[in-house]
Amino acid sequence: MIQLLFLVLFAEGAAALLLMVKIGPLRELAMRGVEQAKDGKGPAAVKTLACTLLVIFMSSVASILRIQNRGIKLGTVSPMDQVLWRTHLLEASLIGYILFLAFVIDRLHHYHRKLTILKKTANASREEVEKLQIELQGKEDKSKEVKKLRAELANLSEKMKKLKSESEEHERRRLEAEAHVNALQKQSEELLLEYDRLLEDNQILQTQVLSLRS
């Protein structure tokens, strides 16, 4: 019995050490072993074993107290009782350490699994943050492009206004030139009419001169 308890204690101590200190892939193996003990029929077997050890522990403690009370009543302890007392004390100590290490291993496994989940969550959050930063950078780039396009649009608007103003100025000059041409045409027509009238008067005068000579 004591050899079996020592074997269990050493196995639990090794498992606890592997869970606390990362030695290559051994921690993953220890984690898988604990997870297999917690999956399927494992929890029922572990609880049964723990209850059995607890009963043996309580029995050993009771035997220790009974031997001590007998020694107090008799005033002395026989060699057989001393051997039994030491044996029960060793069994109780080993079972106590085994139960304590089982609790430590369970907590270490729980914390490691929780830490793994937190690392995965942190990595996913980091990737999401990087994705958001990339999207934000893209939006900032688009915002810069929009600002640049707005500036170009404002520049084109200014050029359009300037061209429109120049076009209106050219149109005004064209209308003035057309008005001037119309005035010159009217004046030319008047001059032609006056020229025709003068020609007619000249012919009349020539006729009168010729008639006077004859």
C-alpha cells in the first residue's frame, strides 16, 4: 500500500512539475493526460479514487488518534503500537500530499487552459485590431484622396469661373464689334445713297449744261 502511494505521489509530483515548468513538448503531454482524465468516464473514476483515498485518510487519522489515546491511558506505548502509529502516520501523510497535489494539478490545468483561451482571444483581438488599423489607414488614404479631389475640383471651379468670365468678356466685345459693324454698314448704305443722289444731280446738271450750249 505504501509503495503504491509513493508511486502515485511521485507521478503526481512529476505531472505538477511538468505543468509548472515548460520542458519541450512534455507540458502538452501532461495537459493531454489531465484532459483525458477529465473527459468521458475519467471524472467518475477520479472522484471514486479520491473518495477512497479520503476514507483511507480518515481511517488512518482515526487509527493514529486511537493509538495515542491508548498510550495515554496505559502510560506507555507498545512497540507494535509504535509501528502501527508510524505506518498510519506515513499513510495519512502520503494520502494528504496526494490529495493536495491532485488539487494543485487540477488548478494548474485549469489555469493553463484558461491562459491558452486568453492567448487565442488576444491573438484574435490583435488580428482584429490590425485589420481595423488597415481599414482605418485605407479610410485615411481615401480621405486624403477625397481632399485632393476636392482641391482639384475647387481649382477646376476657379478655372471654369475664370473661363466663363473671359467668355463673357469676349461675347461682350463680339456684340460691340457687331454693333460697330452694323453702324458702319448703315453709314456705308447712307453714303451710297448720297453717292447715288450726287450722281443723279450730276447727270441733271450735265443735261442742263448741254441744253444751254445747244
